[in-house]
Amino acid sequence: MFFGYIRFFCPIFYIQSYGIEKNLMGENLAFYLVAMLNAASMPDRIILGLLGQFLGLLNLFLISTML
């Protein structure tokens, strides 16, 4: 379970430097990348919460781990 969650947190630490290094955006905008990432994941968290009520939390956890 630890390794399942740690793979989601690694990009958060490196996404700003990656955006600057690849010239995808300037330093001023790269500062907001973590906030953009969290805002983009909000609908997914709501949808998965609703699915967890219907499918069951363990079943949903197994499905999302296999993806």
C-alpha cells in the first residue's frame, strides 16, 4: 500500500522543475503547477467517493490499484 501511494506523490515534487526544464512554461507559472494539479484532481475525488458508496471501498481500491 505504501508503494501504491508513493508513486502519486513523486510527480508533485518534480513537476515544477520539469516544466521549467522542458521550457513548457515560465518560472512564474510553474510556481502554480501543484495547485493546478490539485484542482484538476478534485472532480476525480468526488466521482471516486460516489463510486465508493455504490461499489464498496475495498472493491474500488482494488480496481484503482490495478489501473
